[in-house]
Amino acid sequence: MIASGASSHETIIGLEIHIQLKTCSKMFCGCRVEFGAPPNTHVCPVCLGLPGALPVVNRRAIELAVRAALALNCTVHRSSFFARKNYFYPDLPKGYQISQYDRPLASDGWLDFPEEGGGAGRVRIRRLHVEEDSGKSLHDRFAGKTAVDLNRAGVPLVEIVCEPDLRSPAAARAFLGRLKRVLEYLEVSDCNMEEGSLRVDANVSVRPAGSGELMTKTEVKNMNSFSQLERALAYEAARHLTLVRSGEQVEPETMLWDPARGEARPMRGKEEVHDYRYFPEPDLPRLEITEDVVQRIGGSLPEMPWQKEQRFIDDYGLPRYDAELLSSSRALADLFEAVARSVPDPKEASNWVMVEVLAVANESGRPVEQLNVDPEGLAEIIGLVAGGRLSHSLGRQVFRRMVETGRSAGRLMEEEGLRLASGDELELWVGEALAENPAEAERYRAGEQKLLAFFIGQVMRKSQGKADPGRARQALLERLGRASPPDTPGS
Ligand code: ZN
Ligand code: MN
């Protein structure tokens, strides 16, 4: 049998992801975490690795790591250990990184993600551990020299190691997108690839489709956006395939992706674990996490946006479009649910939140959570419009004033005259509209019935939205001498 085309091989991708935890201070000292601060301004004896300085674990960092681990369906271990990962590099002042090795914080999780063209993929998570970041080497600061900024040294990270369950660069991108959304929603990390708070390394190999063979893999680094990740993985998979087809060996190397040139170049031979001479960190006790802490953090995990989306469809009968938009931010979703609880038709609540609330947010340039929309107040307006006591346009005006002033619908209707016009007022505007446009009135009476819309518009304008369009139409028809349009039989 002759193997044909790319379908004869499959790409195997495994990701290792470093996530910067959203803490105020570093992992083992009190130094502030701040992106973009002047170089070497957030350092102390601990993160500079001065002799005798002792590390203390940042409790908040551990809580965030547990939060991430639980959301990724991992088992959180009651005790885990810190270890020293030894290597020499100018941006690593201690000569080792405090990480975790054979006893990580958590292991054996998974995350489902939406695959292109429908369906769900699943990536198993081998382990999740906490560690500290290194400093940063700056090669472009001084000509011909490398500078070191240690502000980042000691910043808390979690490293997430995935099983090689991904089969295409597109799937890797989709998975990473889902992971990023989970961690952002959990408020565990900003996940900003440009600022380095989400960093991804990928292991790539190519093997005959369906074979269980373990092929030589390479590691790709320096992919600083989702699109670069997809491009780099496609490049590397194609390179492997070319080598395999021509009977050449893939070398186990670490490849550095060059976004400008669109190619990956070998950086160094791939390290083996024994190169790092891991050993237990003698300055830190074992990390104990009680059942209580796991329970408390587990109980505080928010519903994920895609779970919310499905629940809005199932429980409120919303169209998918509405459910997706409303679940896109927590503030919007919470507001919708609070309003929907107080009105008979959830779709009405959805319409008002999607259209009016978002319009006010856009116009004011403020996010929904800062608008102080009172859900009860909005529900009341929806009820007044549904009951015919406010026109839709008046309802919108009342809502806007409510957001601005915090006053109730009843008070605004009373004090600002935001209420439907009385019959007398309507008669007055109808009379004015006809008197001001005698030629149009004549043409209407001669059979040009489309002018009715023109007169309704005139009356609505005079009323500044306070006239009910249906009643305005009725009043005009009566004044123009007909109770129904001219061409109706019997008129
Ligand atoms: Zn420090
Ligand atoms: Mn690491």
C-alpha cells in the first residue's frame, strides 16, 4: 500500500503553559509585582538570592493555583514539595529556580474545548505546579551588551503540563483560547501574552497516522500570540514531515520561533530532566493544603461562561445569540438574571439588557458593572411598557434618567413628565399638525394615504415621544374624517 498525502501522518502536540498569577507581591518575598516598572526597582535580598535570605510562601498565590487546579479538574494534593531546579543563567540570581518536581501541587486533570467545525476536544492535564519566574535579559538596551532586569525574578507562576492530546495547530490554538478564558474568568491571571503573563512552549512530533509509535519531538518556544502559535506549530510539523519522508532523523532540539521571518531555528539541544539536578528545597517546609481550603475554594468557583450560555438557553428559552452575548461578561449575565426573575417574559429582559443597557454603556464609555443599573427598576419599566403605561420610547427615556439620577420610574414619570400624553394633549398636537400642513391634509383626503405616516411622525415629534403611536394614528384618522384608510370598502 502506498501512503498518500498528509493524511498518512498525524501531528502530535503537547503544551506546557506558564501562567503568571494575579498577586500583588512575589512568590517568596514581599516585593511588589508591577509590569513595566523601572528595571531592578522591585527587588530584595530574597529575590536577589543574597546569602542567608529565606523565602516565605505567598498564601494568595497558592490559593489562586488551587483555584486554577480545581477548575481544570485536577486532584489537589494535601501535601506537595518545593524543589530547586538548578541551572546557570544571568537572569537567575540564585543559580536555581524554586519550583516543584516529583510532588506537584496538583495532577490528573482535563479541560474540554470547542473544536473547529463543532464537537468538543479534551486535553488531559498531567500536572499543575507553582514556581517562581526568572528575571529578564534585555538584549536591546545597550549596544553589544546584555542587561538584566530582576523585577520579574520571583514573580509567582503556575506551570501547566498537558498530555500530548492535540492533533493540529488549529486545535492547539482553540484549546489555548479556552484555557485563557477559564483563567481570566477565574481571575487567576491576566493571561496577557504580550506582557508575558501567559507563555506557551509546545512539544511537536509527527508519526504515521494511527500508529502508537513515540517519535522524536522538538520543543518550540517564543510564540507570543495565538496566531504566532498556530503558524509556528504548522511550520514545525511540516519540517518534521519533510525530514521523516526523506528518511532523515529529527533531532531532539529546542527551537526558537522567529515571528518576523516566519521560521523556527534550533536554539540548543533539548535538556533532559537530569540536567537540572532537582533536589528538595531545604529552606521551605512541605506545602500543606487542608481539605477545608480545597472545599472553600472549590465552592467559590464561578459558573463558566459557556455553562451560563447553555443554562440561559435551557432555563429561559433564549436564542443562542442572546445567551452568548449575555454570558460574555459576568456583570451583564448577572444583570440579565436579576431582571429576568422579576418580569414574566425573559426574552423581554434580554432585549432590554442587550439593547438599552449596552447602549447606555457604550455612550457613557463605562462598563456595565459601573452603571449602577437597578434590576428591580429596570423590571418595573419593562412592566410599565408591557402594560401600556409607557411607550417604548418613553420607557427608554425613563431608563436613561434612572441610570443618571438613581430615581424610581414613578418619580421620574411624575417629576419629569416622562409619561404618556393625555387625550387632550394628543388632540392638540393632531390639530396643530393638520393646521401646519394643509396641503398634505388635502392630498391625504384626496386619497394619498401614505401621508398618514407623515402626520403620525409630526405628532410624535411634537409629543417628544410621549404620544402613543397607535393612539396618535387613531386620533389622526378621526380628524381626517375617516375611521379607516380610504380604500377600505364601505368607507
Ligand atoms: Zn524580593
Ligand atoms: Mn517552569
